[in-house]
Amino acid sequence: MLEKTASPGLNRLRLARWGIFNALIGNADAHGKNLSLLYGSSHIPDMAPIYDLLSTAVYPELSPKMAMHIGGERLLDRVYGSQWERYSRDVNMSKRRTFSEIEAMSAQIVEQAERLAHEMEREHGASEFYSRALSVIARNCAAAKKR
């Protein structure tokens, strides 16, 4: 379907990054219904902005089973290098590029999550939730970078 969009290459990359991002933040609820196409005046579809991004792993009562697999695995704590290699084939991206995206996104996500947690604490007071979210994100990012 992405081949029929206005920017097929860019949309394939966005889709691959979407999967990586959801794994890094611990979003087990990332599913196909969270992806949409928009039709502009040219009547050629393009990927809509990504939405419904949250860390379900922060909530222990929610299932850890991911709605969409990564390299054939639905439990994030069982995703290792071989699953990321298979994921790279599944999304038609080189292994090198996949691991480069994981590395870059991990650093940015951890940095931004820490910044946001501090900002939320300043504005709304301390909360165990912030440290739990930071812990989940840091753990997922560190694990994803291991090959």
C-alpha cells in the first residue's frame, strides 16, 4: 500500500521507525489501526502523522504482549538482535540502518523522557509514575542496543 503513496520511501522509513519507537517506549498497544492515510488535493494518499503513542509497559496491569510482533516475537523482553535483524527484513531496511536507527532513537528518547519527567515534576509535583516511565524507557533502550 505504501508504494501507492505520495512518498513511498519516506513512508516506509516512517513505518519502520514507528515500530522501533513503540518498542523503545514499551507500547504493546501499537497496532495497525493506529496508522492512517490522508488524501490531499492531489488525491494521492500519504501517511498521516503518527498518533496514540504511549508506554503501556508503565502499567503493570496491562498485558506485555505486543499487538504487532518484532521479528516474530510478541514479548518485548524477548526481542534480541536476531529479532531486530528479522524486523529489518520485514520492513525492508538494512540491518545496519535498523541498528543505527535504534541507536539514534534510544539516545534521543531517553534524553527527551528525562527532560519531560523533570518538566512534569516542576509543573505538577513529584510522582512515582515519572520514575517508573523513565525506568521502562531506559531499560528498553539499553536492551534494544544490545546485539
